Amino acid sequence: MFLSLASVVVVVVSIFLAGIIPASHAGKVLVFPHDGSHWVNMRVLVEALHSRGHAVTVVRAKDSWYISETSPLYDAVTVDVAGGGGEDFFRLFVSEVIRIKRSEAAAPWARFALDMELKGKFFELHRKVCEVVAHMFENGELMKSLRDAEYDAVLTDPANGGGAMLARRLGLPLMFNARWTVHGEAHFAIAPSPLSYVPLPPSELTDRMTFVERVQNVVFYTMRMHLYKQVVGPHYSALCERYFGPDVDYFSLFQAADLWLMRVDFVFEFPRPTMPNVVYIGGFQCRPALPLPDHLEAFVQSSGEHGVIVMSLGTLIGELPRDLADEIAAAFAELPQKVIWRYKGDRPATLGNNTLIVDWMPQNDLLGHPQMKLFVSHGGTNGIYEAIYHGVPIVGIPIAFDQADNLSRLRAKGVAQVMDVSELDRKTFLKAVQEVLQEPSYRENMQRLSVLHRDRPMKPLDAALFWMEFVMRHKGAAHLRTESYRMPWYSYHSVDVGLFLLTVAFAVLSFVTGLAWSCFRLCCKRKVKSDKTVKKE
């Protein structure tokens, strides 16, 4: 009886421990991140892997902007080459974009001018990434240390190609923390994407396109793919040929990834085809709000029944042209709400007493506060998902990259007003803010999205952890990955099959036609002979 009781105790304790101790082996993950705001969400995955007992090593360039060389979460490998994606690079780019958008003379050519600016800046960025990768590959001691470490997988952001190249060089399973690749939106790299109802970001179209919009989507897709190839092709193709041979196409390295952790949720994304090795983790960085610092809590509570507005244009847009900042501040001053504005520029001359300027804010915690009424945002993915998670409607001021397209999707769902920076002044901005504050449908629609977004069988971060550990346990996930990327384009689109069937159909038709013609001629000959016989008689 004693042994039986002891056995029961052992079983109970085992079950209890199984529930609180992560069921995973201590693996090793090599991370090749994309610098800037992309590191914000990559760091969430790094922290989660660390919390599960995995050893994480992060590769960084010597001039890295966001990625610290020392951290309790990971060991760093610093490559003694400039990565080209530092703070100055992005700040100068954003400033130039704002200048182009606000220039009346450039208005008719704004899209073309912005594309050319994008092409020039990112051509340089990807050249720098390739220099980092080449420096690593040429450093025999470094590569030997990476091989000797016996990593289980490489985790990377396919917004640059460095991680895919490194995984191929080391022969390791490849996992993506993705929304974008070097060729644009990530789905288009691996999943069927019919342009009739799948809009290409950043076209700002929806999944319900008119004929004219479908034409626009096809033209936009053709032009964008050509642009992307011009920007990244020369660098990655040369690197790929140098280290992997002429038969390896650089983009096939992306398509061969074992796992795509897609920073997307279908409360935001339009419905579209997908693939088995795509796991949707949109909003994985979101969490319930924590208490605010005392000074912010006091300011928020002072808003009374009117509530609070939060404005943040992200880390890349720390300041605005002085006249534009004055227009925004003047509009805020006319509102009864209190405003917390993350802004690093000079204090606007028109700033009202209801507006608090801060260098940094706990954005997630503010958005989750009961007094929160509105979020003024540039449309970055992280901020959008935090707003969705907490059910806060948006007034959007897109500046660059995917921001306009992100906000256009929210506008299509009735949760946001969107303003072009070229048309923004005190009057138009105030009108947009009041529209969202006073029309209940914006908040109601956003709260409905929030309910849908939270209603999942598993938290997105837990799903990401499970599938990363799955890849590590099984040394990849090839059974979930389509091999279609190995097929030539004419086989993928069944052009060869179509030509074969057309050839067969033409041959059969020719045979039947020839047979019918022969029968007709034979019948004609017989008729002529018959007629001659009748005449003779």
C-alpha cells in the first residue's frame, strides 16, 4: 500500500512538473536579424527562446542601431563591417520622403520619385548586407566557430538576405520571422497569389477590386517585381554565384525555408491562399497593459470623461518639419482630450496645455488604459497590432514603406481615418480626429476586431515557440514545404503541359480533318465514276 501511495505521489508530481517546465530540449539558435524597428519584434522571439532555456546567438554589424552587443538574452557575434542600416540612414531617408510628398511641384510624379528614392537607398542597404555576409564567409576562424557550435537552426528576417545565405552555408534549417522579403510581401514568395483578389502591398487596394483596379494590381505587381529585382538582384546573385555556384538562384534560398512565422493576422490581412509551413503570429508582441508610471497615470486621470489621445510616429520619425508640427499641435490644442505625444523635435510654438510631449512612452500600456480614446499613428505593424489588441481606433499619417498600405486595410475595415502628409494642416487633421472620436462605429469596429484577434486556440507567441522548437527537434520541416520553387516557371504555370495538350489537340484535329478530307475526295471520285458510267449507258 505504501509503494502504491508513493507511486501515486510520483505520478502527481511528474504531471505537475510537466505543466510548469517547458517540454523542450535546450537547443541553440543562430539569429541574423534585420536592424531598426524589425529588431523590436525579433527581440520578443529571442527573449521567448531564452526563457525556454535555448542558447541564442545574434549576428550584428559593428554599426548596429538597435541591437546591443551585450545582453542577458543572447551572445553577440559582431562583424567588423558597417551594415549600412543605422539611424542616420533611415532618418535621412524618411526626411527625404516627407520632403518629396510635401513638394507641390513633385505631386504628379510623387509615386515615381518615391520609388526612385526607395530604389537608391535600399540598393545601398542590400549592398552593405552582402558585404557583412561576404566578410563572415571569408573569415575562416569565425565560420569554423559557428560550425563547431552545432546550432539547431537559423532564425532570420527575410527583409534582408543575409540569414538565408548563412543558413545555406552552414547547412542548417531556416526559420523566418517574416512580413516582408527582399522581393516584397512574404506570401508572394511561396503561396499562390491570384492578382484578381490578392492585392500587392503597397498598392492600397482591397480584395474586392473592380476591373480597373485589377488592371492596376497587375501593372503594379509587374513594376514592383522589376524594381525589387533591380535593387537586390545584382548583390545577392553575385554573392550566391561566388559561394554556391551558378546553378543556385538566390531567391530559391528564401523559398526553401522550413518555417515562416508570419507577422500577420486575418483580422488585418485580406483572405488569401497560404501554405502548410506558414504560421500566423500577428500581434505576438502584444500583452495586457501594465500600470503606468505615476506621472503618466496622473496626467491620464486628469483627462476626466474626455479621455486621452496618444500620438507616436515610430522611432524613425522622431521629428517633423517645424511648420507641420505646429499645425498638428494647434489642432490638438482645440480638443478637450488630453494628448500624449512622443516627439523629439523642437517644442511646437502652438502646443496647448492639454498636450504632453515625451521622448519615450510605454505605448502598449497606454493603449490598454481604460481612458484611451484614439491612437494617432504612422501605420507601423507593431503599433497597429497593439491598437487592434486593445481595441483603439486610429488616425493614420503614413510616411514610408508599408505604412500607407497597412492603414488602407484598417480604413477598409472601418477602424481608421487616413491622412496624406502632403494635405495635412490644422483644419484637416482636426476634422479627421473629431470624426474618429465622435463617430461610434470606429471604436465599435475596432473592438470587434480585438475580440476576433484575441479569440485563438493558442497565443501567437506560444505558437511561434512551438513551431520553432518543432523545427529544432526534427532538424527542419521539409514535409511542410512545397518543392514547387525547384520547378522552372513554365512547369510551375503548366505552360509545357498546355503546349503539349494543344499540340496533341492540333494533331488529332489535323488527323480528323485529313481523314474527313480523304473521305470527301474518295466520295467525290466515286460520284464522278458513277456519273460517267450512267452517261455511257
